[in-house]
Amino acid sequence: MKTTLDLPDPLMRRVKIRAASEGRKLKDLISDLLEKGLEASPAAILQEGELPYRIDPKTGMAHSRSLNIPGFVPPTFEQSQAIIERANQEEDLHRAGLLP
């Protein structure tokens, strides 16, 4: 079935580059990407601005939202600490007016 979509130019460039790098037809790649997106459970899709981790209110530790993605490896304790530290640093910079 033929259809027309109005997609953002940067997105279309990414799709075209991927299709070319994989040696695939654009329509085949788009079809596969749409199928994968439709097969993903709604819980596996992050909302805009939602982080791929959450902070446990009791412990203050970052917990990964693995979202049942095959091959996903949750962060280690050290990586969780680094995520929190980086977030704290960014918040400090923002409060100091050094970040938007």
C-alpha cells in the first residue's frame, strides 16, 4: 500500500543512511522498523523526557528500566553511582546558571 508521510528531515537522513549502510531498500527498512515498534510493549517505550533509569526513593540508588529489551545489561553499582553523581553535577551547574 502506498502512503505519504511528513517526517522530519533529520530523521529521514538517519533512516536513509542506515538503509544505505545495511544495503537495504528504504521501504524495507522502514517497514521493519515500524513492525518492531508495533511489537514493542507499551511499557517498553519511554515517554519524551523520561530517563532510562529511576531513583529509588528509599535508597537513592538508580535503578535501570531495562524495558525487557533483549541484550540489555543493567548498570553496575558503580555505574549507578556515576549516573547519580553526573546528575548532581548537572543540577549544580544548572543552579549556578552555567547550564540552560
